[in-house]
Amino acid sequence: MRRLVPLLAALLLAVACTAAPDGPDTPDGARGSDGPAPTGRWLPKPGLAWQWQLSGRLDPAVDVPVYDIDGFDHPAAAVADLHRRGRKVICYLSTGAWEEFRPDAAKFPASLLGLGNGWEGERWLDIRRTDVLGPLMAARLDMCRAKGFDAVEPDNMDGYRNRTGFPLTAADQLRYNRLIAGLAHDRGLAVGLKNDLDQIPQLVGDFDFAVNEQCAQYGECERLTPFVRAGKAVFHVEYERETGEFCPRAARLGLSSMRKRYELDAWRRPCP
């Protein structure tokens, strides 16, 4: 989930930045490289530039090795086109919140739907109900695999830290996040940990990369370094900070950073 900000603020234009790791915290030989895991799935390494586009007409021409796009909104042909251009492609899914505008929305029982998460048409899910959510999320991951995606970005993975309407605990979140990671791996997909900074020490071994929003704005970027030390990419965006404010530090930490607008359209501002 993008940081909880007033919905009106989400319409403000910001500006974006891709940082190549260049400091002592970056593993030797990891800079700008990636490759397959022993199981054959993709393993993104620190330093990979990326594009994150979840709205507007997809622009496939950004010269970066990694794209993160909405799994429902784009057909297999779009993923194949990005592959022809030499990109790895991440499938964005919401796994911790219900979205009324998705084609499978009616399959989610009303008892699983909690409070709104700050975005129109979205409500937190009761992640304790893995008996119901497991098959639903497996079907979504099957879709990502069938379309040819290389990885998945499961969003809203920190409900226990928010007002969801359910008494979620840290243990509930760990169990659910590991379930999602396992479902992705079972399908040959790499999987990223979205935000959920407090549980990085417990989850860095279960996830292949991290996706983070606004760690510079909130003074949290150092907390992502366990991924970098493990040779795993951290894909990071800022919305309200100028590139000069966060790019140098992000580069030293080994983060793949850029500035974006809140609407996550095609616009980006890479770090110099």
C-alpha cells in the first residue's frame, strides 16, 4: 500500500529517482546484476534500475531492466513485449486488502472485509482467514504466472500495524506474509516484501527483494539494509522529497531509488 496520506494529497504531483548502489553497505559484485535462483526463479540484485507504473497508458520504452506493473490491468502480450525489450516484469497485486474494482471481488466473503485502508474502494482483509484467502491468492498468482510475469509485488502486507477492524497481531502478519511468499515460490515467481519494515529481520529469508515507499521521508532507509546485505534488491520510491535530498544516501545504502508521483503513472525522475 502506498503510504496512508489524505486522498486529496494523492493527486499532488511529485517528482522520481533510480540510485545505483555505491557504498560500503553494497555486497561486492552485486552492483547492477541479477540472475536466477538455484530453483530457477529470478533473483534481482541490488542496484537494478526500475520503473513502477500502476496507472495510465503503459509506456514500455523506459530504458531500465525492471518494470513493476498491475497484474490485472495488463495482458500477457504486454508482459511479452517488455520481455522482448529486455525487461524483467513484476506483477503488482493487493494481497492484504480487498479492491471492489477487481474482477474477482465478488469471491471475497463479506466477513473478510474490514475497514477502509485510505484508498477509495479498498478495505483491509482479515488475513487470519488463510483457509479462504489462500485459494483466492493462489488464483491471483496463477494469473501472474500464466501472463508470464517474473515476480510479484504483494501489497498491503502490514495490516497488523493499521486500523483494519480486526485484532491482527504480528504473528498473524508473519504467517500470512510467509504464505504469500510460499505460494509465489511454488509457481516459480520471485516475491517482494512491501514495506512492513518491522518484520524485515524475520522475513528477509522468505522474500527475494523488497519494495518500499518513502523510507527517506520517514528516516527508515537503514532498516532495509538486511536485504542489500543478503544480495537482494530494494526497489524504493519517494513522492515528496527532491532527488538531491535522498539519492546520495540511497546510493550509499544500495537502494534502487527514484521519485514518482502518487498516482504512479509513467513519469519518473531518476537519480543523477
